[in-house]
Amino acid sequence: MLQLYNIKSINENVTNGDDHGDDSSLDDSNSTNSDGSSDDTVNSGDVIEDTVVTPPHPQLPRPEAPPGVFEHTEETVVMKRSFSAPENTVQIPAIGKFFREKSNSLSAAITKRLSFSKEGENDDVSKNVTEINLSGLKVTVKLKNEPDEHEQIYKGKITFFSRSNCRDSTAVRSYFRDLNLKYTEINIDVYPTREQELIQRSGSNSVPQIFFNEKLFGGLVALNSLRNCGLLEERMKELLSKKCGDDAPVGPVYGFDDYEEEVSDEMVDVVRVLRQRLPIQDRIMKMKIVKNCFSAAEMVEVLIHQFDCGRKKAVEMGKQLARRHFIHHVFGENEFEDGNHFYRFLEHEPFIPRCYNFRGSTNDLEPKSAKTVSIRLAKIMSAILESYASEDGCHLDYLGISKSEEFRRYVNLMLELQRVDISTLSDSERLAFFLNLHNAMVIHAIISIGHPGDAVIDRRSFNSDFLYVIGGFPYSLTTIINGVLRNNRRAPYSFTKPFGSGDKRLELAFPKVNPLIHFGICNGSKSSPPVRFFTPHGVESELRFAAREFLQRDGIQVDLAKRTVHLTRIFKWFSVDFGQEKEILKWIIGYLDATKAGLLSHLSSDRGAVHIVYQDYDWSINC
């Protein structure tokens, strides 16, 4: 019975055409008749053996199928996916179709573009840049530029020596720029050691001095003489026909080539001993945690034991360290007193991490005089302005400045400000110093942290958080303008003053506010006055010129028909410095040309109402 049951079940599977065995070859070769007999003929001598298949017991474990063989069941077979592959199935043909369509579109566009460039030689298509626009894709092809006409004619090198704020040097620079000639400028105010080389090559230190390769051409007089008679181009072709040799002046190089004698501070040995011996700890004072400080008593004891001196001598040494800004009282209460007073080193001040003229450790060299640093600051920044700014100073090439050797030397110069004594400057010298420092810090801040734009919070952070340590104290853009130049007045839309009552920086504040300073300050925006750098002996006249130029350009507009005066918002923000609106109009008349001054005088004198409207301020970067 078991054998018949198995054979019958097999025949039923074959007859019914089971889905798992649905195959055309099987249907053709193993088809059966309705009575169950096979169509194939069997010889009489053949022996037919019946195969009996016995299914395993259902409780026994089922053997696993070999790799590559799937067990067919009546349920749908689900293949397991890799854990690294996504569970959701992706239609691969759709993605392939998308990439094929994009590839074909790109290839067709490039081929069409190339065919146009071959067929139409007189088309208006630019030969330098080719743009191919597709849906969601833009391809820009830049072809190699052909050599400049001047590069083919002039193979040599043009070099000239200059100084900052020199009109003749500016004229030579402008001439080479107008002709699109490549040149190398050596400013002996920025590179003082090159002045001796200039004397050896030309016989004097007068500038400008132009060199074509290694040969001295002369100054502005020689340039204008040959240019006026039409022989300059011929002379330049003659001198620049060959490549530059080794005897030509070498351009500025990266490094410290100003071999000035560096003198260490006389107290530096004492400071080094204290840095090693003193216990620097965090302490609690006046309900506050004061970090990285030491007590005066501990310092005096260390000085007595290390330098074998009396207590009075040790206290005097501590006062010298405080005056030289190596140490400060944690609350700025006194210079140095023995006892239970706490001090900290300059490098441990909490504001030091935000100071961009501090490189890890205090400058232990003997500080240069404030006057020397101020003059060199003005010369370096004037050289930067002449090379990387437009003629009117309204647009700056910040990328070019950041890569220049002049800017690197400016950053190195600012290290000298850490312990400099600004109080030795006169009023005019101090005014020029802080005006120049502010404008230089704006350039440095834009290069280092970026321009703040028109966001109020970003501008406030830009003006308050970018710091220099000057004479042992932190100075931001806000403290320079409102604390020093404006005699500790509140900034616009601010409720607090920059300096507290006991702040020692108040000693540098000007007792009287000069409203002209607002036309010498540049904040890096397009509506700001152009960037300038001032000289100590001419700062007052230069400020008056800056105010006159700014107001005549776009600082004021007079609409006589509507009896309206359009003013820059500087007058609104700093109205306390200029006075009331009527006083502002009287003050402005002295800095206008005859036309605008006449219109404004007419409006002010007829006793009629004058409407003042403040212009929109463009906070975008002045690049």
C-alpha cells in the first residue's frame, strides 16, 4: 500500500503540472494521456523499476540545502539582503536610465559646442571661457590664455624702489598699472635694510628709482622725459629684451631681513625664575574664582631666596615688574604691594586667548618706544594701502593683503604692542596712533575672522571680541573708538560705557571729543569713510580733508524743492558728538563745496522748516 501511494502521488504531481516543476521541456517529454499511460513506447525486453520515495518523519530535523540551491515551497521566496545594503529596494533600471540621459545630454551639448567653435570662427563666443548649462548642472571650460603682448616683448624684470606716501612713487606705480606691466616694488619704509642697497646701486636714497633688469633707468623725471618724446617704449624694448640676470634687485622675500639688534628686557631673568618657582593656583577672592594667580607674599619670598636680597629690594623688583606689564593685580587695584594681594602674569590674563597680537608667550624683549612703533605702523599700512586698494581707498583687496609680505610684517610689528608705554605719546601722536591702529585692526579682523555683514549681533561681536593687548591691557575696536577717542562715551544703542571708573585705560582717553574722527575711521563697509592712515604731524589737517572729501562725495544730498537734507547715518549714531540737527547743518557747511554750501545756507537762513533724512547704510564689505 505504501508503494502504490507514493507512485500515485508522483503521477498526480506530473499530471496536474505543479508550479514548482513548470518547465516546457518537462511538459513536452513527460506528458501523459488521460488514462494514465505514457506516449513513449517501451520495448518488451526492458525492465521498469519503480522508485519508492519515503518522506522523512515530520519531527526529525530537515537537512539544509547546498549553497546555491533554494528549497521551493508554496510560500514566496524572500532572499536575505546584506546588512550593509538598504532594506528598501531600489529600481536599478530607473537610476541607470537617469544617468544615461544626463550623460547623453552632456555629451550632446559638448559636441555641439565644439562643432560651433570649429565651424564659426567669427562668432561672438568668448574664446577664454565656455559655459554649458544643463538642467541641474553647469560646466565651465577655461581655455589656456595666450601670452600677453607685453610678456612677448618684455622678457626682463621691472623693479623700482619707493617710499610710503610718496607722490612720485605713486605716479610710477600708476603708470605701470595703466600699461598692465608686471613690476616689483621695494618699499624701503617697509624693508629698511634695502635702503643701503639702493644707495649702492644709485648713489643716493632718493625715490623712486627704476631698474630694468640690473640697469638703473632713473626716477620719475627720466620716465616722463622719454614718455613725452615718444622714446620710452623703444628704450624699454632695448633694456628688457633679455631675461633678468642675477645682478638685478631681488624682490622682498619671506623672513626677517631687518637685522635690528634685539635687546632682552633687564627684568627677564627675574621673570623666568618666578615663572618656574611661583605656585600658580586658582583662588577665591570676593566671592569669585580667580584663576592662575599667586600672592605677593609668595613672590617676595621667592625673590629673597633666589636673588639673596632683602625684603625691601624684593618689593621694589615686584613694582618694576608691574610697571613693565609682566604682572598685574587680578582686580587692577594697585601696582604691587607686599602681603595678601594676588597677581597674575600677563600670559595668564583671561582676555589673552582673544588677543590676535599674542603668540603663546609674552614678548620678553625690551619694548620699543611707542613713537617708533606708531611711525612704522603708519608706513607699513600706507604701503599696503597703496598696493592693494583702489585710488580712492574705498575698495580693498583683502585676499592680496593676506598673502603679502607687508601684512606679515605688520602682524609681527603688533607683537611690540604687548608691553609698550602709550602714555609717552603726545596728543597728536596718540590720536594718529589710535586712528591708524583701528583701521589696521579692521583689516586684520576681516582677514582673520571674516566680515560681519549686516547682522547686528555679528557686528557687535566683531567690534568687541577681536582684541589686541596694548601696554598690558586689552583693546577692541569698540574700546578704541568709544573709550579712547570719544572720552569713554557709550556706543550707539548701548547702555554701558567701555571703561569702568577705576580702569587705567581712562588715562589714555582724550578729554575732548573731536567729531572729525568719525571721517577717519573705517569699519570695512561700503558706506563707511574710505580707509586712511595718518601722520602725527598732520593728523588734524588730514582729518579735515577726509571729512570734506567724504561729505562732498556722498555724505550729504540737498533737495531744495522738498527742503530736505539727506545725511549719512554717522550723524545720527553719534549725534552727541556733533550736537543738535541745526548745529550739525552749520558744522557741515564748512566742509562742503560752494554749490552744496550755498544750497544748505539758503535753507538754514530763511527760517523755514528743514527736514533731515538719514541715508540707508550699506554694511556689505568694501572689497
